[in-house]
Amino acid sequence: MRKHMLSSLVLTGSLLVCATAQALNVQVAADWRSSHPGVNRDSAADMIVMHLVEGLVAYDERGQVKPLLAESVEQSADGLSYVFKLRDKVSFHNGEALTSADVLWTWSHYMDPKTNWRCRAEFDGRQGPKVVDVSASDPLTVTMKLDRPNPLFLSSLARPDCGMTGILHKDSVNPDGSWKSPIGTGPFKLGTWRRGTSIELLRFDGYANRGGEVDGYTGNKQPLVEHVRFIVVPDASAAKAALLRGDIDLIPDISSSDYAELKAQPNINISHSFTARRNAILIQTADPLLTAPLRRAIAAAIDSDALVSMVTSGLGKPNNSIIPEASPYSTPAMRARWKYDVEEAKRLLREAGYRGQQITLNTNKDYPAMYDSAILAQAMLQQAGMNVKLEVLDWATQLDRYNAGKFQMMAFSYSPRFDEALLYEHFMGDKSVQTRKVWDSPDAQKLLDAALATNDPAIRQPLFEQLHKAFLNEVPMIMLYNGITIDASSNKVQGYKSWTGSAARLWQVEKK
């Protein structure tokens, strides 16, 4: 009850600030972790950053990479060089014109180890090709050179978790080099961030819109409202009540349990889409207790059909594969699943030498689907004879534990990726290099490296099938189902729709 009251007070105080201007009020379950693109981020932070900064390239509606700040991109015949021709007359939020010098400065900033950019390993040779040179031949031309060809280079640049490799003005940092705030080229600029309460974005009237149709993170991104205010409301019930009262205009991802109630409301619009988000139970393979036989016991003990049906109110479909069924790579071999068998789980526990040692399963209440998945998984594992303790954390703490690899089991959700190999790369890798990585099998990594080195479906298909077989055998996590994003908005909001990228896009959106 106290949490609900606090949320109401937060809403009241936030909305008074924008009472005299058109404002679109959007709920977020947790505060912004950081305004720094691709640094100390989560999917909610990425969503906000995508409105402020833009990269050279971006994903379109279908997951293809297209130019954004670049007018064109040319790849050399040997695959080692990329020439980006920048769009002319693009301005930063401070009024300065975008030039190739800004691209060079931004790249140097991201690749500085002190920045702690999430994606540095993908470009310094540790997790992919090494960018050996970045140069500018004129104010609107940038050339990037690699040490070896990589067909997913542009896809990596466009990744939302990399902050879209958003190009920044140098005044985004303080004189001592420390981070200040993002000065980008996006359709909105940063207003006031009241920590723990709200993040205000202001319409950027100088935005250089590409025009055309709304198309993923590129295309038409004209800002139509004066303010976007992300309001921190951790409690889902309080957020729903605020939406029904009109204090909030949009909840980007409602709980599926609220779907039927809100859909029946005449003043509420519902938009939903199926995404490549992966909802899972992670298992720490480095923990000496959680051996391969014990992990297989966990897989056998979890009834994915029942769990997914209950968590998604029947809207979701179980999928034990990293690759969603909508993908052209989802062949019958890719749809092989773990078999739910409690007696087999008990046998595997005996094989593993399990004697009732406590296993901690981390979750949070900020994201109801994670919490519900953890509750149900705990009950199923206990039925098979496992001593599982549920530890409920706030989301920020849980994410810190994930990034540090300090957990035994964890209910978790991975944000979408727009390439099938990147769906695996998201959680695979050497734990000694990146502690957040979940699956660090050297043999599996060789398969992934081969898939990352080509975009030929005929070569990739058998590699993905071998990866899926190894995934089911080694069980680094229990993949449960792909995401369903259900967005609820007031009927005053026009032009908004959910999409496969999962994150809310608030350009080309009006409030009447």
C-alpha cells in the first residue's frame, strides 16, 4: 500500500512541471541507469537513449541495417573498409553541425577503456574484428578499416545495447573527460532528470528528419510532442491505476495478466507484437554445484508449457531455442525441446550427487514476468526435490549481479537482436573476458564464430542446428519463450504502435 502511495505522489509531482505544455507521460519500471549510450545500460536505458542519439546506421522495421546519419555506406571488395558519407546539414542539440571530426571523436571516446563501453570488445579484436583505423578524408566522409572481413560489422554498430554507437558532440563530457550528458542528433534532447522520479525529454526543433515512413530506428522520426516524460513507477498495479486515471499516457510493456482488463476499457488502446526478446532462467555454469547433470535435471523439472501459459495468460508460446520460430532458420531441428519429466529430473539429481544443497534463484518485482517465471520455476524445481530459495532484488541490483556473474540462477530477459548469430553472441563468450557471459563452451564458441563470419544461410543453418543441439545438452540457461510486448495507451495518444524491436518509439506520436 505504501508503495502505491509513493508512486501516486511521484506522478503528481512530476506532472505539475509540464502542466502548461503538451507532454506525453510514459511509465518506466526503474530509473535510468545511465544517460551514457551503451554504458551501464539495460533495455529501458536503451529505449530512452534511442530518442537522444543516432548512429551512422540503424535497424529498420525488418531488422535490416540502413543508413541513418550516413547518407550512404560503401564496402570495399575485400570487405576490409567501409566508407560512410555523412548527411549534410545535420545538427547536434547544441546547434553545432555534425562533421566527420565528431565521428572520430566519438569513436575514440567509446574505444577508451575508461569509458567502459559495453561493445568495445566487439571492435577491438576480442569478440570480433579489430577496427585498425578510423579516418576522415573531408568533413563529410569517414573511413573505417578492419583487420579481417566481418559481414556483421554494420549490424554491431547498429545494436541498441551499444547505444546505436550514437555519435556525440565532444561537449557531452566535462573538461576532465568525465561523462556529463548526451548531446546527440536525435529527435529529442535531454531536459531534466530527477533521479528516481522522472526523465524529461524536450522536442528538438532542429532535428534533421530523414522523412518517409516510420521504419525501425531510421526513417521518419519527426518529434510531434513538446515533452516526453518517462515517469518511474516500479509497481505495475500503481502504473495501471495511473493509466486509467489519465496521469500516465502510455505503459510500454504491461503485464499479460492485465491484458484482458485493459483491453476491455473503452478509453485504452492496446498494441502488441511478438519480438526476439528471450525470457529465460540463467544458470551459472562456473558454480561447482551446478554441473551439467544437475543443469539437465533443472531442464527436465521445468514444465515450459505450463509456466509460459501462466506467465503470459495464454498469449505466449514456449520456445527452448534461442532463435524464434518466426525466423527462417527455425527448422524442425531448431524446435527440438527439453522433455518435461520429473522422474528423470530426480534421476539426474542422483547422478549429479545432489544432496539438498540450497540454490538461490534471483528475481525482481519491477518486471512482473521475471518474478512470475521465478515463482513458478521454484515450485517446479522443489517438486523434483531441489532446495531452491527465491531472492527478490531491486532491478538495479539484479542487473549488477548479472553483469558481474554473481548469481547461481536468475530469472532474466534479454533484449532483442536483429541477427540470429547476435542472438547467441549476446550471452556466449569467455567469462574471464566478460563476466556477464552465460555460456562459455569453447566448442560452441567455434560454431558461433563461424556463423558470425558469414551471412550465407546455407552455411549458417547447420551451424545454428549444431549450436541448438549443444545448448540443449549443456543447459547454460533455460530458454522459456520469446517476448510479447503489450503496450497500453490512452486513446488521446495517436500514431503509437508496438513493433518487433520491443522498445517504445515516441517520434511520429501525437497527444490530442
